[in-house]
Amino acid sequence: MHNGTTITQFIIEEQRHISGATGDFTSLLNDIVTACKVISNMVNKGELIGVLGSAGSENVQGETQKKLDILTNEVFIKSNEWAGHLAAMASEEMEEIYPIPAGKPRGKYLLTFDPLDGSSNIDVNVSVGTIFSILRCPGSGEAPAEKAFLQAGTAQVAAGYAIYGPSTMMVLTTGHGVNGFTLDQDIGEFILTHPNMTIPEDTREFAVNASNERFWELPVQRYVQECLSGTEGPRGEDFNMRWIASMVAEVHRILTRGGIFMYPLDSKMKAKGIGGKLRLLYEGNPMSFIIEQAGGMSITGRERIMEIQPENLHQRVPVVLGSKNEVQRVLDYHREHDAMDQE
Ligand code: AHM
Ligand code: MG
């Protein structure tokens, strides 16, 4: 029998410190937790229940959808639309926002999510995850429009992710630090196993899809080149490299032992007229909130991600996040480069 703190207990105790908390938020987080347990079970069963492979369709980003992208999106909607805590949801897998249907009670929060991030990894049995962010819904009563979601990351009430790896874990912030919970499959509960997760300020480990190197901007090329040149280079130290192609898994590694993760702007994106690979509202912002709450830093290369005023639901941003001193260095390299450009 476990005698640790369950995630429900943890959330209720945390909410007790907030005056005026009605229990709505606690209950919303509980529904999200339930959705992640269902997804964990699906991901875990994999081909036994015939959920691997492509669905033969594309999402709004023009990416091929996996069967699990669609199924997990449905799980998230079904788990979160009934209880009366939300006014609307938005997801990577849906072009438009999903207002709570007429006939169901409407609440004061908005939920954005990527139901299965890193889903290109699913068929090869590598870790994937779910990312979510909770915002307050501005206005009252009327059905929200897309505009309601266009809030800077600093306005987030909570953010988290579930990682479906060797263990299933949930990592959560409500703006008071970051805590990690491990799913005990025998009792079906997430138990607090990683209280107060913090990111070391220094690291000698970087993560980037190096196949894009020739398309990167000069400051990123410089940073990575200096890491690669190791003890003989200007950094005077050897660096290690990782690339899982699953942002949740990279962020989880960084929360565990430090590191820097980059999906920077590149000339291929610029040619396509997009501002990055990762999406601001359900990838960049929630991960930035978690990283900052754990003492790390999260920027586009030039600015703090959480201060960006979103212009549309599926907006993309460059992402550089992780151990403070390395992210600061990447920021400095961009500033130096941009200053020289001005001269
Ligand atoms: P997805 O939301 O369609 O899964 O895409 C996001 C993922 C991130 O998890 C990961 O960091 C990145 O895409 C990997 O990109 P690449 O395939 O270029 O390495
Ligand atoms: Mg994603």
C-alpha cells in the first residue's frame, strides 16, 4: 500500500492556501489527470489495441495525423467538457477552438493542449507526452471566440505535462514551483515522487536537431559549434548531445539533470512564412512556465516566450529553454549578432 501524497491530495492542499478558491480548479485538474491516465493506458497497450500507425489525415499544420493523435484528442475533450469548469478548449489537432457545447455547463477556464506530443515517436516505442495549459476565460457568459485564447504565457494559471515513458509521470506547476508525480499502475494514482523540481543553472548537455544546422541563424550556429569543439574550443569543455524528437522527454530530462533544448528559427521556416516549429499556446507557453518555475529560462533566442502576445491560435515560435546560464549565453549571442547587424 502507498502512503505518499496523491496528486489529488496535493492539489487540494495547494488550493487551500488560495483565498476564494472554489474547488473548480482542483476539479478541472482532476479531469485532466484522468484524461492522462486513459492516454497512458492507450499508449502502453499500443498495437495490442490496434492504435499505432497513421490515420491517413492531416491536421491544421499540414502534418500527417497518427491514429493516436486523433484518439487522444477525443479522450481529452470527453474528459474535460462535461464538468462545467471550462468555457472552451483548443488543441494542436483541431483547427478551430472547441467551445463547450450548448446544453453542458460552461465554466471560467480555457484549456489548451497537445494531446500527444512527439507522436512521430509512437510507432517506434519511444517516450511521448501530453502538454496542457490553463488560462482564465475573459468576459463572462457568452461563448468564447479564438481571441479569448490569445493571452501571453504570463497569464497562465497552471501548466503541465504527462510523460509516457518507462514510468508514466505528471509534472505540474500552478505558479508555486514544479512538482512531479509518478503513476502507480497498481492503484491507478499519481503519487508525489519529485517535489520541488529545479534545473541546475549550468549544464554541459545540449539538444537540437543538428540535421537543420545549415538553415540556422548565425548565433545558433556559433553556440552549437562552440559546444562541439569541446576542450579545444572557446568553451574549454566537452559537451554531450541528445535528441529524442519528443519535447516532453527533452524537457523532462532537463528538469531532472539540466540541459538546453533548442528548436530555433531557420531559413526553411522563414521561406514557409512560419515563425518556428513549436506552437506557442500549447507547447511553448506551458513548457516555458514549467521551466521558469523550476529556475530555468525560456526564450525564442531574442525574447522571453511567455511575454509574446499571441496573434493566432496555432502560432509557432522558436524555442530555446533550459539551464539558465546556457540559455542566457544563446540570448547574448543573438544580441551581439543583431547589434553588429545594426552597425
Ligand atoms: P508534434 O507536436 O507534431 O509531435 O511536433 C513536436 C515535436 C517535438 O516534440 C519535438 O521536439 C520536435 O517536434 C521534433 O522535431 P524533428 O522531427 O524536426 O526532430
Ligand atoms: Mg506537439
